[in-house]
Amino acid sequence: MTGQNSGARMPSTTAGFLRSPTQTPAWFCRWSRTEHATSTTSSPIRCTERDLLREHLHRKGIPTEIYYPYPLHLQPAFAYLGYKEGSLPRAEAAAREVVSLPIYPELTEISSQIVVNAVTRFFIDASVNAEREE
């Protein structure tokens, strides 16, 4: 499996909740604080219900990571630039939505499928719950 096709396995049930990069980024993030993997890469995705997705995956023993919980323009180091909340809405949305999943080229097919199935189950359950509320 390569990094370029690992995201392609996400089923259509994720539509509306999840956005995956259109191609594998040239850079990779490293897991740093997990029991399950060390010195591996991850795949960032965007999910409007990121925190709920992370809780769901955590219960299944699947690590996730948020590398940039605050957009750069709102971090103290860049305060001198004068940007305020709302100045860069796309960056702020990305900071709220992006989560890194343990899907990377060296991951075994079985492990990758476990992650994909868990993410899929989350979105199926979310869709069912949304339909019930309507």
C-alpha cells in the first residue's frame, strides 16, 4: 500500500463530515505521544465532528493527534502581527477540524482496515443519528 491510495479506501458514508487531502502531502507528521506507534507517519483529515471522532477512535484503541490546535495567527508568538479571531477563517476552521489518523504507507493492510472501519462506523452512526433527529 502507498500513501497515495491509503485515503482512497474511505467510503462515501463519510461525505459531508470528512474531507481528505486530494493527494498525499510531501511532508509527514510523526506520532510522538502514543503507546501504539513510534516514529511513524500519519494522514491528516478534516472532520467537522473531530472531537467526537477522536473519542470514538480512542475507545477502540486507535491513536489520533492534533498537531495544530490553534491557528498560527492566534498563537502568542505571532500576536505582533495584529490578527484577531475571525481574521483568517479557513485557518481557524482547519485548526478546529484537522486530525491525524494512523494511516501511512508502512501500515499493514489489516491495521489500515481497522482504522478505516472504525472511521466508517463513526460516520454511519452519525448519519443514522442525524436522520433520527430530523
